[in-house]
Amino acid sequence: MDFSIKPELYQSLRFKLLCVCFAAFVLWQAFAFRVRQENRRLRLRLEARYAERERIARDLHDTLLQGFPALFLKMQAGVARLPEDSVERQFLSKTLIQMGELIVESRNKVSLLRSVKSGNLVAFLSDFASEQAGDAGMMLDMSMGDGERDLSQEAFEEAFFIMKESIRNACRHSRGTLLTIRVDYRSDALWLIVKDNGNGIDPAILAAGSKVGRWGLIGLHERARQVSAKLSVTSRLGIGTVVTLRIPGRIAYAPPSKKRRYI
Ligand SMILES: Nc1ncnc2c1ncn2[C@@H]1O[C@H](COP(=O)(O)OP(=O)(O)OP(=O)(O)O)[C@@H](O)[C@H]1O
Ligand SMILES: [Mg+2]
């Protein structure tokens, strides 16, 4: 006589499949929770940094940058009283020119500290690059991939700074004739490239990662690290320099909405 015993509920294939699905769901939720926590921590850290930078910029502006131009004008008035062909007047006039340049440079540095927090990255870059390239007598070739997306505040800040410093370096140091900028909003990452066809970075500086007493290249790497981005600076003498920045999509792009998200 044939007989069969019905499997218990927990022995059925359907039950086992359900368990696997449930375990996968729990793991996925735990992973999503970790990612959200990481992003929140990063955001808080960056907000604290921005607040500190704004404070420094405000202090510098209210003290040094207000005081120096006033002293500069006083000195100019004093120099104008000296006989025109005197050696002292010529010496002080040259010193005044250098002082004026220093004031402009300091203003630029402080304005970097107070950078824009959000907006259209491509539009800001295009304005900045045209001005810099124009001053350096370089041609500008700027292009953007399809599918422009809103950037998170932290990615915008860091990307804008890194691009500005790279553009400025290309225009100030490269002696090239063409400045190329590329922005690509790929789904997995935001790609930004600044390229020049100039004389290239001195290999000793490139190997050391910086030039003594200069902070631009160091700042690029520090800022890239803040947003878990990959930054590469490659350069060949007589060929030019390429700065490539890749910010992972989960940090680069603003979250789509406040609706419940699973990641
Ligand atoms: N695109 C470039 N082409 C050629 N040389 C470059 C380029 N970018 C950087 N360099 C060289 O690397 C050096 C270091 O660059 P970095 O940005 O750190 O300093 P800086 O531009 O001289 O000063 P700052 O501190 O104001 O940025 C430069 O002085 C320059 O000699
Ligand atoms: Mg620089």
C-alpha cells in the first residue's frame, strides 16, 4: 500500500523561498540604513566645515581686507607728495603696485573661502573659465554630457572649488593655448575634467604632490577626499596637464525627494 506524508509547512519549498526573500530584505534594509547613516555623517561634518570657513572669511574680510586698502590709499597720498623724479618716490611706487596686487590676491583667496553653495555648476564654471581663459589668452572648449542632474550641496562646493583651482592653475601656469573642460553626469558618478595643452607640471612637484609654500594642489586632494571622490592629476612635459575628478553618484547627486527611500 502506497502512502505519503505531507511535508510540514516549514519543510515546504515555498516556505524556504519566503525565508530567503525575508533574509535578503533584512540585509538590504541594513545596508540601506548604513549608507544613509554614512551620508548623514558626511553631511554634518561638511556643514561644520563650511560654517568654520565662512567665519574665517568674515573675520579676514572685516579686519585685514578692510584695513589694508585704507592704508594703501594713505600711502598713495603720501607718495604723491614726494618730488616726481626722486628715487624714493620710484621705489615706493613700485612697492605700492606690489601691495595692490597682494590685496587683489588676498581678496580672491577670501572669496574662495566663501564659495557658492549651490546652483548650476556648468553655468558657474563656464563664467569662471571664460574669464580666466580670456585673461590668459587661451581658447576655451567646454562640453557637457546629457542628463544634467541636481548636485548635493557638499558635492557642489567641493567640485566647484576643485574645478576653479584646476582652471586657475591651467591659466596661470601652463602657458598653453587651449583649455578643455568636460562635465559628465553619469548615473554611477559625476565626472569632471580640466585639461590644458601647456608645458606640464614640473615632475619634481608632481612627485611631491605639491610645491613648497603653495597649497593649491594639496587642497585639491583634501577636498576630493571630503566627498570620497577619486582625483587624478596627470601631466607630461610639453604636452599638458589633465585633472580628473570622479565623485560617486550617491554623494554627487541630490536625493530625488523626501519620500521614503530604500537606499
Ligand atoms: N596646469 C599646470 N601647468 C603647469 N604647471 C602647473 C599646473 N598646475 C600647477 N602647476 C605647477 O604646480 C605648482 C603648484 O601648484 P599649486 O596650485 O599648488 O600652487 P600655485 O598655483 O603656485 O599657488 P596657489 O597656492 O595660489 O594655488 C605651480 O606653482 C606650478 O608650478
Ligand atoms: Mg594653484
